[in-house]
Amino acid sequence: MNIDKRLHDRKFVRTFFTTPTAEKGVDDSAKKLRSAIGLRGMQAPDVWVPDNEDATAPNMRDEGASNIAEVVAEDGADFPGEIHPRVVWHRDSPATRYKGFQHMLEIADPENGAIEHIDGFVIPEVGDIDDWKKADEFITIVETEYGLEEGSLAMSVIIEGGAAELAMGKLRDEMGKPDNNLERLFLLVDGEVDYTKDMRAITPTGALPEWKELRHNTSRAASAAGAISVDGPFDDIRDIEGYHDRITANNAMGMTGIWSLTPTQVVEANKSPLPPEEGSWLIEADGREIELDDEGDVQVYSGDRIELEDEGDYYELEIGSDEYELSEEELQEKLVDITAYVPSMTDIVDSMEEFEAAKEAGKGAIAMTRSTTVSIDGIEVEISSDRMWDEATYQAMMAPISLFQDVYENRPDQHDDLADLYGEDVVERAIEVGN
Amino acid sequence: MNIDKRLHDRKFVRTFFTTPTAEKGVDDSAKKLRSAIGLRGMQAPDVWVPDNEDATAPNMRDEGASNIAEVVAEDGADFPGEIHPRVVWHRDSPATRYKGFQHMLEIADPENGAIEHIDGFVIPEVGDIDDWKKADEFITIVETEYGLEEGSLAMSVIIEGGAAELAMGKLRDEMGKPDNNLERLFLLVDGEVDYTKDMRAITPTGALPEWKELRHNTSRAASAAGAISVDGPFDDIRDIEGYHDRITANNAMGMTGIWSLTPTQVVEANKSPLPPEEGSWLIEADGREIELDDEGDVQVYSGDRIELEDEGDYYELEIGSDEYELSEEELQEKLVDITAYVPSMTDIVDSMEEFEAAKEAGKGAIAMTRSTTVSIDGIEVEISSDRMWDEATYQAMMAPISLFQDVYENRPDQHDDLADLYGEDVVERAIEVGN
Amino acid sequence: MNIDKRLHDRKFVRTFFTTPTAEKGVDDSAKKLRSAIGLRGMQAPDVWVPDNEDATAPNMRDEGASNIAEVVAEDGADFPGEIHPRVVWHRDSPATRYKGFQHMLEIADPENGAIEHIDGFVIPEVGDIDDWKKADEFITIVETEYGLEEGSLAMSVIIEGGAAELAMGKLRDEMGKPDNNLERLFLLVDGEVDYTKDMRAITPTGALPEWKELRHNTSRAASAAGAISVDGPFDDIRDIEGYHDRITANNAMGMTGIWSLTPTQVVEANKSPLPPEEGSWLIEADGREIELDDEGDVQVYSGDRIELEDEGDYYELEIGSDEYELSEEELQEKLVDITAYVPSMTDIVDSMEEFEAAKEAGKGAIAMTRSTTVSIDGIEVEISSDRMWDEATYQAMMAPISLFQDVYENRPDQHDDLADLYGEDVVERAIEVGN
């Protein structure tokens, strides 16, 4: 087995959107499924998860399994993302595991007509690696029973305890053994609510801990085992800014996917990891990164954390309670140090093309210059900084572009949105660069 | 073996209190042991550790072993916590390991009359998992020699190096093998001073590093292997506020136990993880969480970090150096965002009972509303927020209640303190809820 | 195998300095190698790495291998540090691995005369542990082919992906197996640029993530497997203060080595982990540690974050936006809490000698007192604090001394610099203490 040659398509998954599979006391118990499967464009997730576990009441789950089969059979062909139903499972309960197996058999039954649109299953509450293998075995049986190729159904797991976290460290040793089909592994999803319970963690307000180490370990396992890591649900569904910040922090750990609970969250999670359409300048103001106001030729800082005065023969710069007396040159250097540029999609494509041309011309490294005018308290200062680009820089900047290319290839329904966002021309260059 | 069915009693350990076993040049070299074994109520630890290693001078340790046997034989029957002597051990020294074995044989000798009150042994300075097995084997021999059931003596270890940290990741693979009795494992205790030495870490002032990753890995291992994680000693014994903060941070990682060096630390560590008797409101003021002053109907902020002015047609809110112009509704929303409520024991029990009743009535999720009036610079603002409670929320809030119930069951000597703290009525409801 | 008895000499490595091995279009393509091998004293690294991988253009690497052999043969005898060339390698490319093998055969060929000055090889882009073994095997073949003792050439690896990070957790299980010579393992070096790429991490500005967990895991693996951990390159070569801060943070994680890209970085990295020649006082001022100005008898705080006023019957202390009304005694206590002393080399040696004398006299613990006068807003306050030193404190303070002694033993070319820095007398005491 070569775990870098995954059986499954996506290299990046931005969104993991769960929907209840059955509701009591409504005319159509599958109404929410029908609504979700109709989503398109930025509102449609990369991975849609009809959720026959926590989102659906325990006594509605048999009906939920039927609903999934019915709705996916009807409308699955036109859904632009992948479809991975979540079934019930628990490392400590054979009865729950058997129920999950039965639901998979039901959903995948060719007579129901859904299976050709089902990409895989999501298994929650897994334990140690041998528990993962039990789920893998059930999926293998489902495949055999219905004449599907072994390994063709993906398996994603929710990490909800210490044993599962440790199991992620064993994947490379276990995948490819002749007695399993763990190559089907697709998403490693953190489930922080149940993880918190399993770890017996207590916070005064009941807020979830950050679990940074868990997220690192999940991202690392995805990198090591050719899977994709996805962060768990962000409960405060009104706080889109907080959701965006969480995504940005996740991206810096190599975790580009996140759970979405609402279509609004789906839109944010689909867009957040993509490079911005406009570049912007940041300034580090006493511990906080603040975006400068782009006033055309000048980038203006208008907060209180930084103050600048021209004292004739020197400049006085105050950052928080730190004071500096600086010559013009020292001031420029200091501003170069505390500012940073967030490149737009166009900037990234420009730089990559420039580096590719230089490489073709036999150069291994080139300096990319970035200049602007920063204005603080009415005083304008020209700044300019060089960044050396070598092969490694080029490769590192490739990550957002690879993500973009993966989206472009797999989500034709988002082509219009991408063209609206960046312009046709930039989109065309972005899908070519690096190939 | 089912590692979730531990041989040992406690599910939570709050306090791990060490006492020197022998002192030179005093009338009674076991004086400190006698004093510690007399502790009761909140001053008595969950786990008491007569410390025949670092706390006792090397040349006094043979006498220390005899002292342990003598004092525990005399007064062990009435001690309210568990008793786990620490013996000498070192991964790199067979002589030290043999000495530890001899001390265990001495302490556990039925002729000394202590063994019926001894719950297990603490093994410091362990190395890789095979080194843990050597200690396990010695304890098995002690058990066999003295007619005790195999596995009946608990084993706790101190993690004082990188090899032991890695060994914690192997516990699930090694426990339950026919050639060991590692199911006896009880506490995983971080020993940060020696860990720092083993890692060759250097800090300018000689202060201990935070070692957050170690603490996460210890908590995770405890979760995965059915053990209990305990943080190491907090050296500045006068700084009770700092000790409390460390406990709060540990609890958020799933580590509810901590080493205690003094009875004052024991009291703090026994109480810190329990829910407070009174609820309180927190406000996030420019990077710091500050408790609002409870003035009956109103929660008052009286610091300098937040300022609020009524400008007639809008409100001006300043948080640190950030300024906002807000309508009344926007102001309410902003305050909902930056405040949080710390529920009291009564609040938690109320919410859990409410959710249980709703579940019985067939509802899977209910909204819990929390309202108050916040006053800043004399301006009063009503705020109200809903939190959805589902099964997962309920389970997560169960952690402090489970801790409370574990304490109530195992520490009858603290019943009066708990009743004083919360009132009889709340205590009675708290021990019933969730069962 | 006893992995604590390394085959290789250094216990600490401060500096890992890479140099291109061949450049196109210059008179002497080995010019940079010749320049680097001439470095002495604080400008010379502990480990010098002729870099036949990333620093050298792909089509120049065969010439690079010859250049290494030639330059090291000529001048290697006089180079004061160790010499470990980096060859090409990639976990995913057999062709690259074979090329690396050929370059090692070339560099080590006794006919070239370099091998007696070569201490080992650096292998980049390793994957899982079985990939490390392939490199180990090639080095074994090189040794056998040229009549060198098996294991005599060190092997260092660059950790540039999740698989390699996980492999570090397996070293103890794999080293010492009869079919490998992994005891040759020397440095574990983090390569954060390629690691970021492998983890597919994205940051808005393209800045490297901190990767704290990776650094912890590398340091832990070094501790567990008897190797030495080294942090990756710090790109902003002008920002020496930032480089110093990174080294300080690394040291607190047990990582004393860092990659150096320039001789200026080498000097900083050689000096940073050594204790300072002068002690200094720090004060925690509203979230920042600030060094007090040493004005002889008085330590003066002259910033804006802390304000102190004598109100007659009490003192008013303001730290950030927190206000305290304190008696003189309370003020002293508060200042003891927020200040800390950074001991000089002399201070450390004094304390260690004092503790050694106490130990000889039969005492297990002694109080070390540290007093000074702090001046804030013109008000002088005497402060004094005791710190208990026991064997553990003594051992922990041993780390910077062990580092110093390791440097002293292995780098005679730095003796003059050390004497200039600390004075002959202190140096002599420092090399004796603890032995």
C-alpha cells in the first residue's frame, strides 16, 4: 500500500456539515435532509454528513437510516459535495456497534438506490486502533455483500477520547496490513465536546478547553497517514468572527477543515482558507495584530496603541507603554519589523510565476520586494522589505494554491463564486501555476 | 482485562500529599508521619504518601521504611484517605531498584501490621515501560509472598523524563498482557523538577518551565488507560492564589489532582475542583478575565479597562484601547459576548435536573436562559443569553458532579465540610443527580 | 546497547551551521566552504554542515560532494567543531536516496583524505523509522567499505514531516536491535519550512507557525533516546533579538541547539545558552518581563506600566490598570512576587559550591537568600527572598553548568572568549563544580 495514493478524491476538505436525519412530529421527518441536499455553491459543504448519531434522537435513528437512503437516492446525483453519513458507534458498546453496522447495510443496500452517491461513512466514538478495525471490517462486509470494490467506501472517524488520540499515532503501522482495509481512511475529525467528557476536564464556566495538543496530533496524523484533519463544532453559531479566527488558527496547524452546523458557517468555512481577494497590511500594536486602513497609496494606523511624533531631529514612537527615540532610518526599520503583508490571491500567483520564471532562467533564489507608505498620527513613512524566495518558500506558498486547485477541480458549482471573488483572469492563472 | 474496570477505588484524586518518613536528630524520627496521619476533613488528602524518597535523607531511608510500617500499623485504620508510600527507584540504577524492593517487603510485611491499611506504592524515576514492569513484578512478588491477591496493591508512578512520558503512550498495549499486572496502575504523577533536569531545560531565573505538553500527555494517558493524572509540586508554598490558578488550568486539561506539600495546599487542592457555592459573572476586559462585583440585582464592573458612556443616541464603549459606538441592542450583544457565568453547585444541579425532566418528557435539547444586569460606569444594561443543552452538554457538566459524588462516597470525613459549604439540601440533590 | 552511552562526543550542541558546497559562475566553486572551515572561536559552530542539499543548486551537487572531500581533507584537521555534511535524501524518492548514498561514498572515500575529519552525515527529509534505517544501512556500508568501525560515523536527521515526528517516538524501541546501528543517532533537527509544507499549514502572511508541539516532541525524543535536539533555521537574519528570544524559548523546552545561517547567528547561538556574566533583576509589568536598570545599589524601574506613590499611611501601587493599597510589608511581599533574579555564572557557581559544602556537612536543604533595593518612581523598597535549595534544585541548576563544561572540554578555541566573558577565576571554578 502507498498511503500517499489515497483511494479517495479530495486532498483538502474545508467543510463537514451535519444534518439531522429524522425528526418526530413533523409532516416530513426527512425535511432537513431534503433541504441540505439542495445546497449549492459556497453554501454547499465539501463533505455533507447526514447525521444519524447525536443530531438525531435515539428512537428516530432507524427511520433516519431509511430517510438517508431515500433522500440520497432521489437527489444525491446532483449534490456537488461528497456524502458521508454518520452512523452510531461506541468503543464500549457492542450493541451500538451492531446497530451502526445494520444502518450501514440499510443505507448501502443497492435496492435503495442511494449507494452510488454515498462516498463513505463517518464512525463516531472510536477507541483504540483495534476498534477502528471493527468498523473497517463492517464496511468491508457491506462492500462485499453489495458487490462494491473493497476499500471503495471511505471511512472517517471522530476522535472523542484519549485512546483514539493515541490510535492516530499507530495508523502508519497498521494501514496496509493484509487483514484490514484501513487505506479507506479519509477524515480525522476532532469531537471536542465528548473528548472533554472523556478527559474529565472541568472549566469554571463550562466552556470547552482549547485542546491545542489534540488538534496538533490530529493534523500530524493526517499528514503522516495521508488523511485529512477536521476540527470539531464551534457552538456559538452567531459568532462568525470567532469561527473565522478558529479557522485561521487551525489552518496554521495544518487543519484546513472544520465542522459546520449552519449554512452560514459553511459559507465562512468554505471561504476562510482561500487567499483574500485584496492584500492588506497588518501592524503589531502592543500584542495585537491590527489591520491598517488602506487609503490607496497610504496604509493608515488610526488606533491608540501606537503614537508617533516628529520631534525635529528625531521621531518619538510609542507602542503601548514602550517609548523609542528613532532616526528616520531606525523608524523605517522598526516599522518593517512590526508590519506584515497579507498577500492577495493575485499577489501569490504573481510571486509564484515570477519565481518559476527565475528558476527556468537558472536562479535558485530571488528577492521579492514589498513596499508601501505607512501613516501614523499624520506622519507618512515609506517602508520596503525584501523577502528571499527559494524552492522551500515556493513550496510553502503552494499550500493555499493547492487548496484552491483542489476546490476548483472538485467543486464546479463554486466556479462562479470564485470568478466573482477573484476575477476570471486570476482564477485561470491560479489553476495553472505550479503545474 | 477491562481497563475501565479498575481494581482501585477512586475515580478522582484531588490531593497527593507527601511527608518525610524519618528525620535525624529529633526525639521521634517519625514525628511528621504521626502528625500527617492525624489529618481529617479538608486538611486530609485523598492520597497520602509517606515519602521514603526525596523528602527523606538517603541515610535515613531504612529507618523511614520501619517508621512507615509502625505509624501506619498504629493509626492507619482511622486515616480517611488512601495510603501509598513512595519508595526509592531509578531507571538507571539496579541497586536503587533493589533497595526499593526491600523497603516494600519491609513495609508490607504482615508481621508489622501495616499492610491492611496500605493501598499501594508510588514508584519514582521510572523509565520506559519495561522499567515499569520491573516495579510491577516486585509488587507482585510482595503480594505473593504475603498472601495478598495479585494486583490488589496499586502502583503509581512519577513521570520524570522523556522515556517515561513516551511510555505512557504504550500503556493500553501493555496492560492486560499475561506476564504483568499493570492493571494495578493508579496514579500518573508529573515530577517536573526532575523532568526539567532530564530534558536539560534551562531558564534564565531557574524557574520551572510550564511543560504543558507533558501535562496534556499525562492526562491523555490517564484517560486512555483508566488511570488518574496528578500534577507535580508547586514550590512557592506561600502563593495560594498561584496554586489555585495552576489547579484551574490543570482541571481544564483533565488533570484534577495535584501534589500538595503543606496542609494549606491540601485544603486548597481539595476544594478547588469542586463547583463554587455561589455563582459569579466574569467579564473579559482587554485580555483579562475579571469577576464582576455582585451587588444583589446588579453585577458591577469597577475597573479601568472598560469604560462606558451614554452619548444620547448611542453608547460609547471602550475596552482597552478599542472603541465602539453601539446602539442599545448592539451594546447588549457585545456584553453577552464578553461576559460569562460561573455556575454554582446549585445552578449545576438545577440545570441537570431540568434537563433530566425534559429528557423524560421526550425532548432532546432545551434552552437554558441566564439573565442579569451589568453595571459599568453607572450605566445598567440588562443581558440575557440562551445556551442549548443537549445530551453532550449534560454529559460534559457531569464531570464536576462525578467528582463531587466520588468525594462524597469516599470521604465521609468531609461530609460536614461539604454540608457547611453547600447546605445539606444541595448536597443531597447533588449526590442523586445523574444516577 | 546502552543508549545513554552514546558513541558520539558532545552532550550539548549549540550551533548547527550550514554552508553551500558549490556555486556556479565563481572562480572557486568551493569558496564558501573554505571560508567556513576557517572560522574559530565564538564564530565557529559546534557542528558545521557542508550542505549538499537545499543550500546547493541541484545540478551542482556532484561537484559539491567533491568540494567537501577536498576542503575537509585540506583544512579539516584544524577546524574546532565537528563536521557533518548534509547529503540529499527523500522518503518518497529512491533515486534521491541512492544519490545521497553515492555522495557519502565519495566524501568518505579514504583516497580523498577527508574521512578522518568527518564526524558523521546529516540526512534530510526522513520519513518513518524504516526510512531512517535505510540511511543507517548505507552509512554502515560506507563504514564497512572503508574499514571504519561500525557506528563510528554519526547520523543526524532533519524532521520535516508528520511521519518523522511520529518516528521519534519509536527510537527507544528500535535502537539496539541487532539489524541496525541506530546508536549512531546524534542530532534531531527540526526543519520547519518543509514541515509546514508537509503539514499543509497556511498562515495569512506566509510566516512560519510556531510548531511548539513539534519542538517539545523533538526535545523529548532527544531526552529519551540519548540524542541532541536542534531547532530549525530562523529566517530573518537581521533580527538578532528575535533569534535570541527563540533560543531562550527553546532552552526552556530542553532544546539547546539551533540552526545558524550566518556567522553572526553562530556567535549569538554559541553565547545565548551560557549563563550571563552579570546578574540582573526582572519585574513582571502587566504581562511583560522587563529588566530593571542596575544603578549599583539600587534596581530602578523606569517604565510606565508600574506606578508607585507614598500616600503617607499606605502605598498606592498601580500595575497596568490594577490598583493596590498596600502597607510597607505588603508592598515588599508584592514586589518579591513580581520580581525575579537572573543569576550570573558567578552566582550559580557560588550557590552550587555553597550547597555542596552544606551537603558535606550533612544538610539536605539550605535557604539561599537574595536581597536588593528596588526603586519605582523614586521610592526605594528593600526586598529579600529565600529560596530553598535541595538536591533537586542543585541538579536542575546543573544544566547550564554541564553545558558550560561540555563547551569547555570540546572547544579549546573558545577558552579565551570564555575567560574574557567571565574571568579566569570563575571559569576555573565552573569547570570544577559538580564533579
